[in-house]
Amino acid sequence: MWTSIGFTGSTDTICNFYVLIRIIGHYGVILYEKIIKNSKLFSLIALDFLHPRDYSTGIMTDDIKKNSKTSIPDPKEIEKELGDFLNKKFGGNVKIVSPAILSEKSARDQKSRDAEKTKSINFDLKPKELISYLDQFIIKQDNAKATLSTKICTHFNRIKHLEKTADSRAMMVGGVKSNILIAGPTGVGKTYMVKLIANKLGVPFVKGDATKFTETGYVGGNVEDLVRDLLREADDDIELAQNGIVYIDEIDKIASSQNRIGADISRTGVQRALLKPMEDTDVELKVPHDPVAMLQEMERFQQTGKKDKQVINTANILFIMSGAFGELTDIIKKRTTKQSIGFGAEISNGDEQFNILSNMATEDLIKFGFETEFVGRLPIRAILEKLTEDDLYQILKNPNNPVILGKKLDFAAYGISIKFSDDALKMIAENAYTENTGARGLVNAIEAALLQFETVLPSENVKYFPVTPDIIKDPQTSILSLCSDEDTEKWEQIYKDIVTDEYKFIRSFVDDKWKELSLRHNLTLTQYRIDHVADYFCKNITNIGTSVDMIRFYYDEVKKLEMTFFSHSDINLIFDEDAVDFLIEQFIEPSATFDEVLMKLTSDFELGLKLIQEKTGKNRFFISREALVNSQEFLDDLIRKEISD
Ligand SMILES: Nc1ncnc2c1ncn2[C@@H]1O[C@H](COP(=O)(O)OP(=O)(O)OP(=O)(O)O)[C@@H](O)[C@H]1O
Ligand SMILES: [Mg+2]
């Protein structure tokens, strides 16, 4: 019988290692493995007490059983002895943790086995809807948006479609997967776009770096580990993990090149190692060189007496490879210039990198240093363009931009409301552009502009912080002025002016997109509702989607009012759109509760309408805004009309 015990070191100790120990009988300890973990505490000593067994069958013979009764001590005893031993050796810095660590893992395994039969991909989206979703967040990159949305959406819809057919795996055999190669400079939305798509589709997403891969692979060092990571992202749901997206960055760094001697063999090796997973292979969940996985396996074997081989199949996993491919342009230029000799065509240079990369052909990639088989497994190509200074400004202006929202939250944590003037955003975009790191530069530029304020203002009595070009240009003087009581009024006025501009901008932003937003949130955005979306956005730290959802929530409350009124009085009130907006207003402005609004409706309408119902048998009444405002007049008119007729 195998017995396993886990040990862990206490915090802030020197025992920063990971050790697997096997004890034979209670005679001694054999150190199996010792991996130093960068001075952070991490130690786990796993022990198994080797009880005699027949390894070829895993079954204990009678002889062995008999023998084991006499020669094998009680695990508790060993635990104690080991405790003493470790105490002596490590001075109390290592202590035994109960085997619960294993049970927990086993529970996880069980969960993953259960999960096998649970959810699979669950979405109902078409490429165009996905593009419009990306439009909310991503500036420019229209070609890439279309390519990625279409191909990723189709890939998963195809899986969904095939899942319904009897022998879906057989149908996939020989099919070519739409793995994607993305090229474009840094910070232009390559990763962001794929992450957003994965998020929207609800498929797990993992990201790795090709430069970290090795040909042979070790834990954390190859694509199979990324596939295993998908399972974690999928909350141990194997089915879902098998429909995930593996995103590998810096793929251009594993291209072998004539100029690079030596390391090339390994680069080609990494490409080869990727071939199978990119197509269709089974990746084992438990790796032999992962001690924790081994422990889990031992524990399961101990409990069930069975070996359990769990795998993730990669046939449906979408692989997306991404890189800057800066040096590829020369190869493309050379080819296209050669081809066009005599035809007078010219390839432009400089900022036209995007146009050049757009002409990327398979032969260029092979010349660049990719194996034919590798390129062949990446049939879809998406090129992202460099962002201009104005694009960076547009990113900042986008009300869904996480960088600005993040900054608002940072200051709100100290009770300070921050707003950015248009000119300040332009200046930040200008500074970010000089960094030449695409939208990545925006974070640096904002941090550089605001750091001193973030240090000082939380300790001062400052409630409103309007960011203007002056603030960015001269932080020292601005801080003094912001903190002086004399200037408080001035800054508050500047703040108010920015809020007015922001409201106007958001209003027109929502107005421009009212159709898509109405569809997406299943709510007709009337002018009144647009006003409220803008108002809500300006008063809270939020994005447009959440602001529309807020109005949608009140809209649903009004629908609930109709139903509740009907169930109380058997009278069907039907509010027209204006009346709905009037009621929404009651929820927002005087902050009336549901019960308060219901009570007012009941006291205004129930008696009068009941009277009409008794006389005429009618029980459906259309209510306008006017009827809500002047209910008595409305009822008098109605009674006169209905009863006297
Ligand atoms: N086109 C864009 N529209 C809006 N925001 C963008 C855009 N491109 C980048 N960003 C912002 O910049 C951040 C970094 O972008 P992303 O991670 O996509 O860069 P990348 O293209 O993958 O670059 P790298 O090659 O350095 O990995 C994103 O999180 C996002 O906030
Ligand atoms: Mg990236």
C-alpha cells in the first residue's frame, strides 16, 4: 500500500525548495528532487512510504501483506519520526501538513471528471455582432477586426454545429483548422482583440510566449502546458477547455534565420513541437515530471486501484500566433519589387509597414524562417496597423477605455473626482505617441502626468481634480493652486465645465450608436433615455454598457409595475413609451421605490378604472405620460366618454 504525506514549510523561512522524498520502510530518506524557488517560500515535501508490493501488477501478495504487517510501521508513527527529523534538520522551519492537500486535489480531480459532462460552448453570435462588440473597445484595425471576428466566430459555430451531428470527430478529421497568424507592431490591439473575443464567446483563453518554449519542454515551458492551463481557465471543465483559445506571442522570435547561427536548430525544434498540438493531439493532464500531479495520481490509485489517464484533445482548440514581424517587411518588399520590375509599380516605405505586411505571402514566411508545415497550419492572417497620434487620442476619448476608468477609480479611492479635459487628453496622446509603443504608451503618459498629484492630493482637502493641459505642463504650480483654498472655486468651475463638455460628448456618442446599443441591450433608446445614460455615465465611474443597463433595469421595473398592478386589481395598464420614461424618472430623480410608485398608481387609478370596468367590462387601459401627470383629469374624461357612450 502506498501512503502519501505532504509537508510544507512555514512562511518566512529559508526552506525554499520543493522536495519529493520517498521513504523506504522507516530506514531512511531519499531525496528525489530539489528545486530552488527564487527565495520565496515554497516547500512541499511529499513522501510515500513504500510498502512492499508487486510493481508489475500493483497488487499486494499474501506474502507481502504478511510481511508488511510486521515490517511496516504505522504512518502516524512515521509522521512523528519524520517531524522530529525535519525539526532537527530545519529547526522548526518545516512542518508537516496533513494529507488533506492531496484530498483537496483529488476533489478537484473528481470535479474535473464530473465537469466532463457539463457545459460546452454556449453562445449565439454571428461575426457581424462580434465586430460591433469589438467596435466598442477597439479603435481602428477594421480589417483585423473583421478577419478575427469572422474566423473565430465561424470556428466555434462550426464546432457547435458539428456537436449536434452524430460523429462530429470523424467529420473534423482531415479538416483544416482556422488557426490564425497576427502581425503588427506593439500595443496596437493584437492581444486585446483576441481576449475580448474569447471573453464575449465565453471560451477559455490562455496566453504564452514563444520565446519561453523549449524544444524538449519542461513544466511551464511548452505548449502542452498552455493547453493544460486552459483547463484551469475553464474551471476544470475539460469539454470547455477543449474549445479554448491558445494565444502565443512573439512567434516571430522562433523563426530561424540565415543571420542567426546556433540557436536556429532549437527554434525550428520549437516550431516542430507546435505542429501536433496545433492540429490534433491528446495532451495528458498529468505530467510525469510534475510532482504534485504525481501525488494526485498516487492518491487516486490508492483510493480506486485504477490508473486514470485524462487528456485534453486539441482538435478544436484554436491557436493564434502573434508577433511584430518587423523584419519580414524587407522580405516582402524584395519579393514584390522583383515581381513588379518592368511594371512601374513601387512599394512605399516608412509608415507603410502595414501595407507591406498586408501583402504577406506564405513564401515570405518560409523565407523568414518558418517551416513549411508550421506556416501551413496558420491559414488565416490578420495584420494590425500602427496607431497614429489621433488614434491614441480616440482611444482615450472612448468612454469604455479601461485606462481612463482605472485612473478615475484610483482617485475615487481617495474621495477625489477626476475629469480630463479634451485638450489634456490630446496632450497625453501626443506624449504617448513619442514612446512608439502604440497604446501601451498611454498608461505611461498618464502615469507620468498624474503621479505627483496622486502623491499629494489624497492628503489635501481636494474633492475635484480637473486635468487640463496646464496641470500636465506645470504640475508643481498646479498642485499648489489646487491645494489653496483661494483657488477652490476656480478649479470647481473648470471641473464643472469639463463635466458639461463630457455630458455633451457622451450624449452624442450614445445618440450616434443608439441603434446598436438598443439592439444589444434590448431597449429602445428614446431621447429621454439617452439623456439619462449620459447623465448616469457622467455621475458615476462606469462604461456605456453599464449605464444603458441601468436604464434597462428601471425599464424592467416599469414592466413589473404593469404586471403587479394587473395581479392586484385585474386591470391591465399599458404604458406608452413616454409614460414608461416618466415612471423611470420617478425611480431616478426622487429615487422612489418600487412600492411607492405602485402605491401612487393604485391610489390614482384603481378606483376609477374599476368603476369603468364594472360598467363596460373593459380591463385594458392605455396610459400616457399626460394621464400619469394629471390622473384625475384623465379619469374624468375617460368616465365621461366610456360611461356616457
Ligand atoms: N486599437 C486599440 N484600441 C483601443 N485600445 C487599444 C488598442 N490597441 C491597444 N489598446 C490598449 O493597449 C493595451 C495593450 O494592447 P495589446 O495588449 O493588444 O497590445 P499588443 O498589440 O498585443 O502588443 P504586444 O505586441 O506588445 O503584445 C490594451 O490593453 C488596450 O488597453
Ligand atoms: Mg500582446
